[in-house]
Amino acid sequence: MTLSDTRATPAQDAAERATATGAPLARRLGRRRPAEADRGALSPSDWRRPAVRRGMGGAHVLLLALLVLVGLGPMVLLAKYAITPTQDILSTPMAVFPHGVAWENLERAWNDVQISRYFLNTVWLAAGSWASQLLVATTGGYALSVLRPRYGRVVQAMVLATMFVPAVVLLVPLYLTILDPPLLGRSLIDSLWAVWLPAGASAFNVLLVQRFFDNLPREVFEAARVDGAGPYRLFWSVVLPMSRPIIGVVSVFAVIAAWKDFLWPLLVLKDPAIQPLSVRLPSIAASTDLGVFLAALAIATVIPVALFLAFQRLFLSGAGLGGAVKG
């Protein structure tokens, strides 16, 4: 036996040290454990069995078909009823246009029922709510995450505490505030500001944006401050351009929430001329032809569906909730 045979290799030394300290050998030697994603209810040997593959494949197809039926079925039926004559909807609702297509339902809903006016009201309502929520969420998240004032944690705790208060509890005090707002001297009832201003008080959006800002690289902020950027320049030129994903998420949340809100616009917007679709559609249901009314409902779903189709990748990938940089 030579001297080289009795000399321990570096790997052997590492194994001896790992055994002496009680640490796992795989961790000491840098070996990777099996990925969690590879673990499941069925092992790889089970998947190699033809009966298991066919059974699980059939279950996946059945589940996918069920999800498509539940998710898209109501929307497809609504689109069909929107262009179906009323007598066909009542007599044979599942038949495929037994007496032709009634395209005039859409025209009557848009012009005769004045859905065009209520649609425009809803667009203005959603646009103002979006601007209000985006302004409060970005500035509030910027102050709590980037500026970090002395009492920032206290303010954050107070903002978080408001999320535990049921919204229905705030209806009466909020209505009284809108009825006689301080410093204005006039009521905001029958004004779009009565919807826009309360919409900005969204603690969820503030905390969501703050969480995103917490993941932004601090080195960029310090470099901007060294270059002479103040708080406003830092916010406008550095933070906002890096925050496009979260701005998109908050924007979609704000528009959809404003589009489907019913109770608060019903309380503060008493004039039918400025009411949105969510308030006017239930009011005209009893006095409108069924086919025309379903056409109006189909028109009202255009914007939410379009927003989902435009931002589906943002939702499914979770891009708006992660960090700004990777690596």
C-alpha cells in the first residue's frame, strides 16, 4: 500500500466531517434532493401502467369539460339568448335558433332602452374609480415601502385594521359623510364624486402595492438619491416605471369592482340619467322585452370579459405579485 492510497481525498474528508457533526451527507456534499414538483399521488412506476394512464387521462378530460361547461356555459347561453326571439327563449330555450336570429335585440337594447347612455355612465364611473384607487394605492404604497416614515408601521397597522371592518358597517357613516361632506358645504349626492372618492379608500390595494414595492431593489433607490433625485422624482421616474405589473393588476381589480358595484351607486346616484348599468338593468327588467333585456345584459358583460382576455396572462402567471427583478 502506497502513501497515496492511505491519504484521504477531499470528498472523503467532507464525508467524515459531515458524519462527525451529524449533518446530512447530501447537504454537505451539495447533492440536490428530489424536487417537490416530482412528488404526487402516483409514483412514476404507476404512471407507466397503461390502465393508470388511461384512467387519469380520462379523468383530466372529464374535469376539463366540466370546468369549461361551468365557466363558459352561462356566457355562451347569454350570448345566444341575446340574439334569440323572446318566444323561442320561453318555448324552446335550448333549441339552436328554431325561428332564426333576432339581431334587432341588440339594436333595440342599445337605442330604445338607452343602454348606450348607461354604458357610458358606467365607463365614466369605472374610469374615475380606477384613477382614484390607483392614485391612493401607488402613493400610499410608496410612502410606506420606500419613504418609510417614523410612524410608518403604525400607519400600516391602522390600514390593515380597516380590512377587518365589514363594508356594510361603514355604509351609514359613509352615506352621512357624502350627504354633508366637511369643508365643501354642499352634498355630493347625485354626483359621480360620491362614488369616486370612497373608491380610493381601498386598504387592500395599498397593501398590495406596498408588498410589490418591498421587492424592488433598494440599490436603485439609493443610486437615484445620490444622483440628486428627490421623493417626487424618485416616485415618478424610478418607482412607477418599475411597477407596471402591479399597476396592471390594481387597474383590473378597480375597473371590475366599479363595473359590478350595485349597492353604493344605488344609494348615492338617485338620478336615472347618471346611474350605471348595474343599477339601471334591474330597474328596467320588468318593463323590457325578455330578449331585449338579455341583449342588454350581454352588452354589459363586454368590458369585464375584454379585460380578462387582455390581462389573463398577468393573472395566471402572477407577474403582478412577484418581485421586480430575478436572480
